[in-house]
Amino acid sequence: MASTGGLYVFQDSGIPRNSDHYTTLVLTHGYAWHSGIFTKMIPFAEKYNTRIVLLNRRDYPGARPYTDQELAFVQPANAETDEDAREGPWLFMRDRAAELYEWLAIAVKEGTILPVDHHTNIGGVIVAGWSFGAVWMTAFLAHGELASNVHGVNLGNFVRRVVLFDPPYHSLGYPSPAKPWNPLIDPSFSPEEVVVKFAEWVSGYYKHGDTPDDLEYRVPLREPSPTLLRLTSEERAGALCDDPGSPGGSDDLLLKSGLSVGLFDRLRRTAFYLPGDSPRFRDSTETWKDLQVRYIWCDQSVWDMPWGTWALRAELVQEQQKGTPMRRIEIVRLHQANHFVHWDQPERALQVLVCDAANDADAGLGGL
């Protein structure tokens, strides 16, 4: 598949041999770790009748850098009014959704993405965002009014599922716990220690309890060891790009501005809840409104991910009780998996992304 719309195809497994009804998985990455971190899944693509396309976001290796004019949208300090400060990040993510729609529409016109049969769940494309990449998925869902006619393509006929893959709580706009901990903000560590401690912390395996009050915030298990501490220097170089997440980088600006103006909360609510008069569906088919949404969480990830899952579940219960129209959100739990499950258990990660029945799941709200 071609790199278009400023996005870059980091790797493409190609069409499975002798298949005319394959599924395409388009997977994009999180903060700092680009789509090179997903490459271990590629060898399993054909087994699951899947074409895997690993997509690098703007500002990451191979993709187009943002312009100063684009980045101005995520710098609220430069806004003339409070309204401009709120709308700038929203418009920034609307444009990111439009880029992804455009990329998909071009792939459809090239004949590399098949139409989806919603009755049999055959064909089509599954679009997934890991970690901070979940923000791109909520934007993708929230701006559906742009998806009904992209270069003459109605993407509702091709998109089969949208997946939020182990997102942290802040990417969904939820507040932090009372006493959060992160080595990046612990003054007891030297700058040199922070680098090692953060890698250990973010990629460790944790033994959490069964409620939000029983999360382990600091100390990972000794076995399995933290994923990132096992990577070779060559593997790290092939998957890590620091600049967008560094102070003043595009992801850093988006994260800070998004938190300050409530962007991620707004995206989540617009993506998940369906007011009857929403303009998002006036000119589109019911297929976009009824689009499958799968939320995958790894139960031994660092606390940011299970904390977000608990918050989402509590919210969905409350909104269901109020009778709020919403998408059907399938919550899938991966047991004994951490935030880098696609590296440590790549076949298992691919299976839960593309299969219709996620066997390794617990029955959350709307779950299996």
C-alpha cells in the first residue's frame, strides 16, 4: 500500500496467498514508539488471513512533518480567546481523522481493501490505535460526517471495526487517581536513572488487584521482566523516535493542550455516544453508526491502562442506566499480558485484534 496523506506505511505484510476474502488490519502506534514495535506480528498475518499494514503517524519516521501552521492548533497559549484554545486541538484532531479517511479511501480505490460483509464479518478493514494512538481512534469515530464521501468512497462500506488497543486513561480524558506515580515526575531520580526507570516501569508486568483501589503503581514483577529492558540497541533504534514526545514536539504539544482544554474527554464522548440528531450520521449510512468498537486492555500493563478501563466501565454502566444512546463497545481483557504484548506475544496480540471471537476475554460491558 502507498504512503499517502502524509502518513507512512512502515511495513505491509501483503495480501495473503490464495485469498480473495482477507481482512486488512491498519495499525498505528503510540507516543514515541512508532510502528516498528509491531513488526513481530507480521509473520502471523497469513495464518489469520490478514493483511497487516503498519502505519506511522505524522512526524514519525517516513511520514510528513507537521507545519508550524498545523502545530499552532495545539498551542493554546497562542490562542486569542478561550474558545480558540478549546477549538484548536479539536480541529487539529479532526484533520488527523481526515488524513486517515483519505488514506483509507485511496487504498479502497486502488482495490487493496475489500468491502466488508457485515453479516458474515468477512473482508473490510480493521483500524486500530495502540496506547496514545487511541486518540486517533476516538477522532476517527467522532468525525464520521467526513467519512461518507471521501474521493467518492463511503468508508462505512469498508470499515469493519475500530480498536482502542490498551489505551492509557489520559488519552480518554479521565482524571488521574488520587496519588498517581510516574518515574518521569519523581524528583528522587537523576536524569540518567529516569531513562532506565521509565523503560522498566512502562513495559513491566504488574500484579494488580480486582478493583481500582488495588492497583500496583510502582513495582513490576521480576518475571516476566520488563519488555523494553530486553530489547537490543538495534531493536530499540528500529522502533523508537523521541522527537515528537520531547518537550515542544508534536505529541507533547497535543498531550498537554489536549489535557488542558478537555480534548480527550470531548473526543471520547463524541465517539462513543450517539445523540439522535447528530449531524455525524445525517449523510452517512447506518453502517458507520453501528460500527464495531473493540476496547482491548492488558491486565498486567502499567496502572495507567487498567485505571482507564475501570473508569470506562463505570461510565458505561452509568450512561446505560440513564438510557444514553451509545455504540456497542466490546471490552476485551488479555490476561497475563502487558502494554507491549505485541512484542512479547505477537500472535496472541494479532488474534485479539482481528478475530471475531476473542477467546481470551472476560465479559465486560458489551463484551464477549
